[in-house]
Amino acid sequence: MKQNKVRDNRSKSYDSDTAVFIAMSRELKEEGNRLFQKRDLEGAMMIYEKALKLLPKNHIDVCHLRTNIAACYMQMGLSEYPKAIHECNLALEVTPKYSKALVKRSRCFESLNRLDLAFRDVNAVLNMEPSNTIALEISERVRSSLEKQGVPVELHLESIEPHSSSKVLVKEKTEKKISEVEEYVEPPSALQALKVVKEKTENDIVVDLIEVKKVDEPVEEKKAEDKYVEPPSASRTSKVVEEKREEEDQ
């Protein structure tokens, strides 16, 4: 009986101490948020790190703090985006479907031109929150960029579980399936073109060189008509709006 009482007392003491540490951690988080709003990013990160040390390993607040640290790195510039991705990975280890971490990681992947990974993350968010405004905007941008690159977007529309950090860091190896493609590549001399056609057999591709006549219109004008480039200012404005929304929701 005595031993049981001692254990109960220790358990109550532990729970009481943990509750105090969690409360202290949340106070530090609020302090970090104030520093973030003042653009003291390094100061904010230091406070967030202190708050993390007071929490149990898998406490829900860990993912919030990790995501806030990721936001700090993102504010520091593109060169810090890999660190932001790492913080999002740590947040998602605690809460795999935490939408804020997925959205931030998606934005990082988009800026680093890893559009496939950006699309995966943003789709995971939209599967859970179909009306998430920021996710919808990112999805539209990434979809447009993928389509311009000739990537069949419909292949990415399946419901995909967010990857853990270990899966993200491992280089993904996927089999590339050859589908029916007929691609015209204009050579520098404008005298020859490469025409790729798929024969009846699934694995054989014949590459034929065919002669083409010079077009009457100048090459540069033709390119200008065929290719539409979204004005950088519009895209940048959209991203600035997203960042502002995330800051207000920090």
C-alpha cells in the first residue's frame, strides 16, 4: 500500500510539473510571436526553441512551435527555405496532418521549383480542407506551372498521405511510363525538327528526323504568340498576400 501511495504521489507531482512547464512554454510562444511581428526573427526563434525544451516530446504545441520557426526561416529568404522545410518535417512528425506545416512546406517546395512535392503537400491540405484559401491559390499556381512544363497534372490528383521527414529526405525513385507523345522541338537552325512518335509496341520509340520549311514569320514573334508568361508582379502579389495571412494567423 505504501509503495502504491508513493507512486501515486510521484505521478501527481509529475503531472503538476508538466502542466506548469506547458503553461510556461505557451507564455514563451506568445513572446516569440510578438518578436516575429516586430521582424526580430532571430530573437523569435530563440524564444521558440526555449519553449520547445519545456514540452513533452510529442505534445501538440511542438508542431505549432516548429511551424513558427519555419515561418521565421522563410522570412529570412530563399537560401533558408531548406531549413524551413526541415522544421515543417519535425512538426509533421508530431502531427502528420497539420495543415499549416503542409502549406508552408508546399510554398517552400514551390519556390525551390520542386513542383511535384509542392503539389503533393497542397493536395493533402485540400483533401482535408477543400476551402483553404491559401492552399487553393498555391494549387492553382503549381498546377499551371506543371501544365506549362507538359506534366500531366491528373496523375497527381490522387489522395496522397503527407510524407514524414524521413520519406521526404530520401530521394524518390519512380518508374517513368512512356505514353503516346508527339513532340515538336524547333532546332536552332530552323531547318530540322525532331519528331517523336510511339509505335504500336509499348517499349519501342522511333525518332525520325524530318525536314521542315522555314516559316514566313520571324521565330521570335512565333514564340511570343505561342508562349504566355504570367507577369511576375501578379504572382509576387499573390505570394505576399499569402505571407500576410499566415503572419496574422501566427
